[in-house]
Amino acid sequence: MPSSTADIRDEILAEARELGFDAVRIAPAEAAPDARAHLAQYLAEGRHGDMAWMEKNADKRAAPLTLWPEAKSVVVVACNYAPENNPLDALAQRTRGVISAYAKGDDYHDVMKAKLRRLAEFVHRRFGAEVKLFVDTAPVMEKPLAQAAGLGWQGKHTNLVSREFGSWLFLGSLFTTLALPADAPEEDHCGACRRCLDACPTNAFTAPYRIDARRCIAYLTIESKEHIPPEFREAIGNRIYGCDDCLAVCPWNKFAQRSREARFHVRETLRAPSLEELARLDDAAFRALFRASPIKRTGRDRFVRNVLIAIGNSGDASLAPSAEALLDDPSPLVRAMAVWALGRLLEGDAFSDLADKRASNEYDDAVRTEWHRARLPE
């Protein structure tokens, strides 16, 4: 057995790296004391939108010791998922869908959790300590913990930034009853830079370090279960799942290198998928295409809703039949966005003729509203 807690720490860090984590640091369980107040303000202002799960576990989410009072230390781990190319380049391919870099490979929850389980088993077996592991699905504020552990700092875009990996890190944490020597917190190195704030297509940042999720394309295309508000649809462009703009423009990305984890590499089917083909997805085809992908959690209806917004923004009238084919889709989310897309792609008379045939037969208020709105002069 190791003779000191420093030796135990060194063994844990070495094992974590052997398991494939790109970075690992230690934070004390009482770390990030300001997180509670910041979270309370965020929720009070309603900036979390309809992510009710954040409110439900707010007390536990605010501090590791609230979640597990027996914890003494937190081993914070990270995996690099840096893409091989600038993800913003795909925005110019208007008939192709743009998927956030983090979702183009396998589901990071599964990959990270498998590695963390092996690390947890090692710590428990080797040192007899109790452990609990978390990867984004439990009430753990991993970004403040990661900063407290020295892995990086929360940038002005509110995501973690690393001097070594830029903005491309998946995070996980292992709570343990071991009292381990902690790393020094990382300082903020954003300086006067505001590239991430200026890059946001929907002006989701109300101030540096403050984001309103209700305006964020990632939230709108992934988390929101409702019709996406009209004022954000054009700005979404051809982003069909998430948004990388604020991450991709960060100057610290110049140090990032492509992820060494093959499961995070781009699936060829998701590199630049055809909007026309994606619009044809039924539920079975959607599940097959996104097997073992985080996109699967969003569900077919919300995803095709996003695809139709991208079709409407494409400026390519040859995609109008793809939208028209979805006017009778069982999902009102899909039907409404099919109307919106057609209103942008069809010439006035062609759309008016279609509306005259279809609008009066619609039984869904939201879809009728889209027919009416699309016929109004701009």
C-alpha cells in the first residue's frame, strides 16, 4: 500500500491517464463555494428555460457535500473531443445539416462512464475507499469543479476553457471518501477577448459569463420541446443539432489537437448529412441512424423540426417537396415547421395556392398560425 496520500493521489492520476482520460486533477469536496449563489441567480432569472431538472435538484447541484456529505475529494477527469476541422466551415453548405462537434461520434456519456467505472473500481479495490461517479447526468456542477481542480476556467461563453485543449473537453467526476492533496484552481485567462460573445448568432449572452439558454441555439435545437420561436429560426441557419460558434472561435483552440479517442471521431454519416435525406427519417430510421449517439435522446420529431428550419433557411427551392411531404406528419412540431419552410422556399402564388388548399383543414392551432404568419407581407 502507498505510504502517503500524495502517493495514493499519484496512483489514481496515473490510472486515470492509463484508462484514456486526457486530463485529471483533484478538487476538495468543499470546492466552488460561489457556485450555489450563481446557480440561484440563474434560476431566479429564468435563464434555464424549460430545463426543469435544474430547479428540481438545485440544492444538491450547488455543492458536492450536499450531494454526498461523506465525500472528501473529487477526482475531475476530462476527455478531449477536439474536431479535426473547424466546425464552422460546414455552415456554408446550406443544403447540408450541421451537427455540433460533440455529437458527431459516439455518446460521450457512455464512453466517459465506462472509463470512470473502471477508475472507480480501481480506487475502491486498491484503497478501500467509497466512491460515486458522475458524467453530466446527475446534479453535479462539473465546470466549477473542473476550474477548482485546475483543469481550466469557465470562459465568457460559460464553458470550460483549457490552455492545452481549448474549449473541447468532456467532463466527469469521481467523488471519494479519500482525503487527497488538491490541485490549485485555474485562473481566468480570457482577458479582454470577447470573440465568443460576438460570435453568437442569437445574442444569447446577456453579459460576459452570463448566458440566457432561451436564446441559445444549442438549447433551442436540443433541449426545447416546443415550437422554436420565429425570431430565432433564421439565425439557426443549417444548424440541426447544437451550435459550436462560441466554442470554435476561442483563441485557446490553437493549442487543441484532434481527439485520440476514436469513438469521438466523426461518423461519416454525420459529417455533412443531406437535409433532403434527413427529412425522410421516420422514427425507426432515426433510431437506427443515431444508435449510440447523444442525438437519439432528442427524438425524431424535434430533430426533424430542426431539419425543416434548416431547409427553410437553405434558399434552395428544390427542397420544397421534402417539406411538403411532411405537412401531414403526425407531429405538430414537424407540420408547423414544414409550413414555415415552404413559406420561405415557395414563390408567393405557389405558397398561397397551397395554403388555400391546406390551411383551412388544419386541426392544430400552432400549424394554422404558421400558415397565417407565412402569408403576411414582410
